[in-house]
Amino acid sequence: MPNSDLKVLGEKVRKERKLAGLTQEQLAEKVGVRRETIMRLEKAQYNPSLKLAIDISRVLNAPIEDIFIF
């Protein structure tokens, strides 16, 4: 995935996480990863697996297509 796509993805995750009223730590706990994973995702340093993308979209109660670029 190009870095520009990862940047957009990170911004969308951060926006949706904040709209849901969750900290990085809380989101990480709910999807079963470390806080560092969420931090790296939001900083465009991590390309999530499909499973993690689905888990994040479910926790954030947002359609996967609204957050993740495939």
C-alpha cells in the first residue's frame, strides 16, 4: 500500500476512534493488539491485516469501506 494511502488510513482510524470516545489503549484492548500497533497504524507506519481492519471497523461501529482502502 502506498504511503499516501497509509496516511489517509491512519487519519481515518484516528478520527473514528476519537468519535467513538476511545483512547489508543482502549481500542487496542478491544481488538486484541498492543497500543503501539494502533499508534503505528495512525502514524502511517503499519499496514493492518484484513482481520485487524474488520475488528477495528466493528469496534468503531463504522463500515469498513469508510475507514480502510482496499
